[in-house]
Amino acid sequence: MSIWKSANPTGAIADFMVVYRQAGPRRWRIMLLAIAATCSIFSLIAFEEYYIDPRPPEIIYINSWRADRSDTEIRASNRAHQHHKEALAKLQAEHDAKVKAMYKAVGRASGMDVDKIEREAQAAEAAEQAEKAKKLATPIATPTAPATAR
């Protein structure tokens, strides 16, 4: 629904005419003063311009490691992180084995042949690995330079 359907200017015009007639002989001065004030305010707003230089970006440097570390400290840190990573991988493998055993137990309880399903999954995984190895072993054709006639 449009807003203009419910707007009717005839009432506003009639109200203006009543107020205009009641204003008396000074109505022209008051009207000109109101128009002048309105125009001056709008002209100040319309022609106002400010040019401000943009603020330069704030750069924050984050140091992950001390800059004065020696090579032995770096190697020791790498070894410690590698041991931590291996321990997490071992815990994840143990968790995965427990989850796999639980799924096998649920499958057996449901009457599924979980050993057959596992063999099929291993065969599919082996085929996928062979496909990846085949793609990696295939040499990429490199363009050769055209032979020049002598």
C-alpha cells in the first residue's frame, strides 16, 4: 500500500488558508522572515564541506618468538613441539580405535558382517591410494622448444 493513497493535501491547504487569513497585516513580513531563515539554514547545510585527511592505519606487530633465540633453542623448541604433536596423534589414534571397536560392536549386535564391511573399506582405501600414487608418478608434460631449422 502506497503512503500517498492516504495523504490528502486539501486539508493542509485549507488549514494554511485559515492561518494565513488570521495572521493579519503583518503576515507578509512574517512569511518572508520564515522563508529567509529556512533558506539560510538550508544554504549553510548544502554548501558545507570538510576535507579531512584519513587517519593512517595503525600497524600492530605480533612477535611469536623472541628475535634473539639461538639455533639450539630453536631446535629444542621444535623437538618439544614434535614430541607434543606425536603424543596428541597417539591419543587420537587410541580414541579412534575405541570408537571403531564400539561401532563394530553395534554392527555385530545389529546383525551386520562388520569384517566384510571392513575388508571392502580397506580395499577401497587401497584403490584410492594406488590412484593417488599413479597420479603422482605420472610426469607432467613440459612444452619443448621448437626445433629451429639450420
